[in-house]
Amino acid sequence: MITRMKSRETDFTTGKPSKLILSFYWPLLMTSMLQQFYNFADTWIVGKGLGDNALAAVGNMGSLFFLIVGFSFGIANGFGVLVAQSYGAGDPEKLKRRIAAVIELGAVISVLLSLLSVIFLPFALRLLRTDEVIMGDSLKYGYIIFGGLATGICYNISGAVLRALGDSKTPLKAIVISSVLNISLNCAFIFGMKMGVEGVAIATIISQIISAAFCLNRLRQMPVIKLEKRHFTNERKVYTELLANGLPMAFMNSITAVGCMVVQYFVNGYGVVYTAAYAACSKYLNLFMNPASTAGNAMSAYTSQNYGAGKYGRIKEGLRVSLSISAAAYIILGSLMVFFPRVLAGILLSGSEQIRLACLFMPRCGIMLIFVDSLFVVRNCVQGMGKPMLPMASGILEMVLRVFVISFFMGRIGFAATAYAEISAWVGALAVNAYALVKYLMPLLEQEGSERNKNLSLSGGRWRHRYHGTL
């Protein structure tokens, strides 16, 4: 039996789903928005302090960064699903052994990803047809970011474990501190010390060290996961279970990133103006997808705990709440992209041609944003049940659709093809994950319903027996 610390941890298996999800969602949203905000601040400082070419150099790293960091984020979330299931099932021994194995696997993955990304960075940039004008800055930024990759992975894994235990407030506090520090260091390095893009990268690494340390300190204080030496002597099965759930989610993110890299490849082929415009559009898209993405993360923790506890009807109730959050986010943020694209583009970009291109992208994606907003919730629900294979297949479909649309239409309709590549990927992935949700959840709901009816029938029979016995 697990003793829960009610002040920080959330037990999603009891109580009103809407109240539980929303109380968990808001700190999680603020955490995610602050992450987006300081990424956005990085972009603004680079664009206004160093110019559009420097912005293009940093933005050019976006797809590569997503490839590597997305892999680590996916594997961290996959680990978190099994941690949450152990917590929901009330199994303290399995919980501690899984967390110990997560620490060991996380250390190995951090070293491998950092080494591989640094070694292959120049090759990857050339593969993306990076313009020579921005190649130097892209390399400077990339070497520092990927060299310090372990700090970001440490935060991702510790944050995933905290969310699995229902604690969304500690990651928020960590990001508040690191965001203030990151923006302050950016301003000091670029405007004060006149550093280039390397100043932005160094500020990011320092900020990630602080946020990771804050989360690790909180985990160390939790009685529910007080680890002993014996918890680190695990059977192979423990590592296999974690990797079997984490790797498909990691590969899904990386496969999706490959599709984004192909889009970046075609965009870069049209010059720095296209690259800068696409970098700005990508920043806004990530920012405006954030509330729905966060609803998906909340749904993952909620689903995992209830799946571990065998309370499948609550998953359906939580799904309704999370989809409502996504719909509200679509109405508000999709409208901004549709009606105010020039205002938004002018905040990050200086050149008139870059702004014109961004105005082709944002309204189209804004109208269709509901598909990706729904995708986040549905996919995380499926993954929270420990079913990562069809979501991974949806990542492959995303890649295929992006590659097909951008390669077929870029030469015909120009920059607008980048928007259609995104939209086609969202629609295709949502269809696969909606099918997976029906495939996996419906039988569980039917099973739970039949068991409930059986219990009611038995209790009714006992009541009738006692009633007739008194006559």
C-alpha cells in the first residue's frame, strides 16, 4: 500500500475527474507556457539583437533539436506511464524498482544521445542543405546545446516521474526560476557582453541545470520513493518493460521529427528568407499548440493511474474533460492565427518578405488547429494505457504525409505547402489514434460494465433472499 503525500501528489483514481484534471492541468500549463515563453524570448532576443540570419541559424536547429530532445522526451513519458500505473495500482515495491531502473537507463541514454548528436551535427546540417551564410552560427549553437543534452534529459525524466505521481507544481516552480534566469542571461550575454548565438545556447544549458536540480531535490524528499541499494539490483524484466513502453514513444517523436527535417530541407533550399519565416511560424505553432499538448500530458497521467487501478470508466470521463480543454484552446488561439497573422509575424520578423510568407502559413494552420489539438489528447490517452505501438505507427504516417505534401507541392504552390504538410500530418495521425482509442478502450469499458451489472445482480439476489426470509 502506498502512502500518498496529499499536499503535492494527486491520486487520480478517486474524486471528480474534472476537478482533478483541471487542478493538475493549470500548473502543468503554466510550466509548459513558461518553457514556450522563454523559447519565444530566445527567438525575439536573437531576431532583434542579432538579426534575421542569426534567427534562421537557431531556427534551422529546430528540427534537429526535436529529433534528439523529442526522442528523450518520448522515452521519459513512456517511463512515466509505467511509474504512474504502479502508483495507481498501489504497489510500492514495483514503483521503487521502476524508478531506480529509470535513473539507470536515463544516465545511459543521456551519454549516448549527447555523443551521437555532437559527432553527427555537421553531417546533419549539410543534409538539411543549410545555407553557408548561417552554417557557422548553426554549428556554434548546436555543439553547445547537444553537448549539454544531459541537463535537458535529466529535467525531462525527473519531470515525467513527478507528473506520474500527480505533482505538477514542482516542475512549475522549477521553470519559473529557470525562465527568469534564462531571459536574464540572454540579455546579459547578447546585449551586454555582445556574444552571438553561443550566448543563447549557454544561457539555455545553465537554466536547464537549475530546473533539473530543483526537480531532483523534490524527488529526493518524497517518502513514497525513498530508494535503497536493493532497488537498483533489478531483473532484466524491469528494464525490458520500461524500454518496451518508452522506445515506441521515443521513436514516434523522432520519426515525426524526421518529417519536420524533410520540410526544413525543402524550406532551406529556397534561401535564408524562407528559413527565417518558417522558424517564426514554427515558434508560433508550438506556442499555440501548447494548451492542448498540456491537456494531453494531463490525460496521460490521469489515464495511467486509472488504468493501473482498473477504473476504465473514469478514463472515458477524463477524455471528455481534456477534449473540452482542447476545443476551448482551438477557438481562442486558432482565431489569433487566422485573424492576426501579420501582427504576430511582425513581433519576431523584420523583413517584409519574411512577414508576407508567414501570413501564408498561419491562417491555414489556424483553421485546422482543432485536429492537432484533439490528437494530443487522444494519443496520450492511448499511450497512458500502455499501448504505444499504434501511436508510433501514427508517427510514421505523419512523416510520410509531410514528406509527400512538401515534396509534391513546394515547387507548385511555394511556402503555403509547409502549412498543408502540417495539416495533412495532423489529420492522418488523429485518424490512427482515434481508431486505437476505440480498439483498446471500448472492450475495457464493456468488461467493466458487465462486471458492474453482475455485481448488481448478485447483490439484488441477496437482498431478495433476505427479504423473503423474513416473511
